[in-house]
Amino acid sequence: MTTDSGAVLPPGSVIGIMGGGQLGRMITLAAARLGYRCAVFCESETDPAAQVCNTVIAAPYGDPPALRRFAAIADVVTFEFENLPRDAATWLSEHTLVRPNVRCLEISQDRVLEKTFLNDLGVATAPWTEINDAAALDRAWDTIGSPAVFKTAQLGYDGKGQAMIRTREQLDEAWDGVDRVKAVVEGFIDFTCEVSVIVARAPNGQIQCYDVVENQHANHILDVTIAPARIARKTAKEAREIAVSMAEALDLTGLLAVEMFVTGDGKVLVNEIAPRPHNSGHWTLDACVTDQFEQMVRAVCGLPLGTPARLSNALMRNLIGDQASRWHDILRTPETKLHLYGKAETRPGRKMGHMTRLYPLADHWAPDSVDAALKHWN
Ligand code: AMP
């Protein structure tokens, strides 16, 4: 594996991005503003990021000739999703500079590695246990009890591969339903809210951390992000400190998004991490001095990080499936910022775009103001 020498890549260099989705698209646009060029490795030439980059390599992610071409073009390789085949990521790290490092990817790909890493660091999670054989189901039922949440260890996102568990039989059904692959069972957390933090770290160890935001989901998909989160100052401080300690422990170069539950008694439990830009950071495009995509470009190119200072309060709403077909209505509200991802095909559950509204800067939202704003907002 090539070790990271802390190299600075000047504007004009080529950033290779594994993945062609909306995150890759927004990284590419930020890179262009700073004078970089991007090569996107993705599955189709019509992918959102492929539409806006300099070079597209459209091939399956493990394709050796395509990986060779990609490594030859890119001065640094980064990724916009974590479920990249591990062999491809490892091969790339042996042939070019990969930021963040492959360990960040491996840990975020596997809930067992992720939770072990978190707990070893002293970071609290929901109580959990690994499922790798039938006896482990009994152990899970005895130790975690009910209600619980069953999750596949790998390849789960937006609630996929998950099941709510209330009876011992449901545990069997859940494991059978995913063909008995490695999984975890975790205690159901009766949280007051879900929050996330995005932290950026440069190769020289410089760190910048965005404000903690609150996330509301619909059908297991992020619906609304509220910036800042409506939580106590002390809780926000703890959430940021957890994210920073994780970035340091991972020797991260790039961005780390950390999703957390906040309980009624103010406890912060980490749910999962992603070493890349995050949907819950899209509000930063319109409300921060340096948005998450520019910050990622700065980090992976070894540039000084920008300030993540928030210039206003913000609400971000995802446009899922045919919600994006209302683009004309949305634009008729002149205060709303619309972002569309250029996806040709609308499918239920597919993230097609998002919209952001800005509100006067404050540490706290006035009581009921968020609910009132969301009710009257498009
Ligand atoms: P995940 O794929 O782990 O991000 O889970 C998707 C969503 O399911 C989370 O954002 C929560 O809303 C919910 N969820 C996941 N794990 C738990 C848990 N242990 N307790 C309560 N809700 C959970």
C-alpha cells in the first residue's frame, strides 16, 4: 500500500472519483471551481457525475483494465460511496494515492468492524451483537432482547437489509430473509432525534467540523435536514468531539460523516459512519462559507481547509422520486434553492434532487418555527 506522504496536489491535477452519483457530481463541480479536473469511474456514461466531468471511465468497479486506466489518469483517487469492492480499492491504493485511506472504507463497509472500532475508541453505540451462526440468534435474543433492529453487516443503506424484531421467530425470519449472511442485531433506541456531524481532515492533521444537524427520515430515506440541530449546546459539543476523535483515530484525509441518535437523557450514540460527503451536508452548499464538497476537494488535494462557518439557519429537503417533477412550482418560490442531479429516469425512492431554504442565523430555532416552516414549505 502506498503510504500518504502528505502530498499537495496543485490546481490542474486530476481527481479520480469512484462512483458516478449525485455526490460525485457535486464533488466534480466543486473541484472545477478550484481549477481541478475530474475523472469519474462509474457504471454508465449517463450517471450524474459523468455528465459534468472531464473523463469518464464506464466499467464494472472491479474491471482490471479500466482500473489501470483510471489509476494512470488520476493524481489522487477518492470515492463517493463506500460499498466499493474492497479488492478494487486495495489495488488502487497500491498504484496511486487514495484518500481517504482504504481502512476508512473497510470499516464503514461492515457494521461489525464499524461498531468494534467505535466501541474500542470508547464511543457509545446501541447495544449490539454479531450474527454469524444460528447459535448467535439465541445469544442475541438473550442479550439484546426486544424490540431490536436486525441489519445485514454489509451492503445496507436507506433501511435495506433491515428488520424490526419483536419476537424470537422474527429473528429467524430476518436472518433467513437475507440468506444467512453476516449480520448484527442491535437494541432499538427510543431516540428523541437523529443528528449528524461532518468533519473534514487534511493530510497535515488540520480539522474543521460543521455544525451538528438534525435529520428526519421518511420511508427509511432522509427527508429533511435541520441546521442547526435542536439539541442542547452540551450535546452538540459532545457530538462534534466524537466525530473529531473518530477522524483522528482513522487517520482520515477527506470527510467523515457520523450519524448519531440523541436520547431523552442527552446521551449520544453513534449509529453509522461514512467517509465521504453526506446527504445531511447538502445544506452547506447554500448556507456555509465552505460547503462539504469544496472541503472534501481541499482535504484530498492537501490544501488548507476552509471555514465551515454557517452563515444562516437552513432547512434541506430531499426530492425523492416524482417529488422532483414539481421543479417548476419549487422554482416559483424565489427563496428556495433547487438542486437537481440530472437523473434521466425517475424511480420511487430514488434521490432526484434537493432543495434548501435559508433562515436568519441563530444558535437556536424559535419554538415551533421549524415545524411551521416545513408545513408551509412547498
Ligand atoms: P441505518 O441504515 O443504520 O442508518 O438505519 C436507518 C434508520 O433506521 C436510522 O436512521 C434510524 O431512523 C433507524 N434505526 C436504525 N437503527 C436503529 C436503532 N438501533 N434504534 C432505533 N432506530 C434505528
